[in-house]
Amino acid sequence: KLLSDDDFVRIAPIALDVVRRTVRDLKVSKRIGINLKMEGNRCGDVGMKHLCSAMKVLIQEEKAFVKVIRAYKNACKDGAAQAISDLVVAHRDLRRGEQVQEIHLSDNYISAAGARFLLKEEVKQLYPQPIGRYMMPLWLRLENNPIRRVERDGCCPAISPCKKMNCERNSPIHLVWFEPNV
């Protein structure tokens, strides 16, 4: 059964509670990394806003950070893109390596306005992150969305010699396999 927007609204506080209890029970002394893998469902703007709000609470409580958001093949629109952008920015004061590494929003309903939230300067300023000897950009996938035109300044298409977690050009964002629909 595919999970609906309402299901994700109900899941958000449960996820918040589970992470809090896990951190408490395991006596974890540092933030844990969370991968939000929700691909192939029907999560829309409302469900994503609730999930992102729950994750921001965990960041504020110093219990967790979000590493990966995989919400491709869902029902996300511009409101979801804005919520995700705000979540990325909520990571700004965390330690190196505790920022969002990957956002996969292909095959949704995000327009150019939503793409602009994800590509805004406030997001770009957080990347690339120095991780060891590499410069890690934000890995972003937006293909197969109704995006007509969007400014891609500072984005790398992640072609050779770049790797997923290393941008040889020191670009803040790897905008992968993206061609706007015209």
C-alpha cells in the first residue's frame, strides 16, 4: 500500500518519538544521522512539511541530523521543496559532516518556484562541505518535474571528473541529470 500525505502527517510525530527514545536508550552522546527514504509513495506538501518540522525539532534538541532525503515518485509540490530547503538551512550551525548530503525529488510536481527554494543562496552557502580531502556538494536530483526555467548559477552537472560526494569544481550543488522542461 502506498503511503498518503495523511499517513506521513501521522508518521512525523511517531518518528520524532522513536528517534528520541533511541537516542535516550542507547545513551548516544552525539547526533545520529537520519535517512528519510520515502520514495514511491504519495507524500505531498503537507506530509513533507510535518516530516521536516519533526526533523528540525531533533536538530534543535541535538539528537539527530538528516543525511539523505529520497522522496522521488511522490506528490511533492513547491511547498514540499520549501520545507526541505528550510530543513537544509536548519543544519547551518551543525558540525562538519552533519549537513544534508542528498536530496532526490525526481518525478514529483515541483515547478521552477520550488526549484528556486532548493537552489537559493542560503542553501548554497552551506556547501561544498570539506569532508576529509574531498569537497562535498549537495547532491540534488529534480528531473521529471514541471520545471520550465531555473537559474543554475553555482551548480555543477556532476560530470567527470566529479564524483557523487566530491566536486572537483568546488560547486555548492551537484544538480544531476537535470534538463528543464520547455
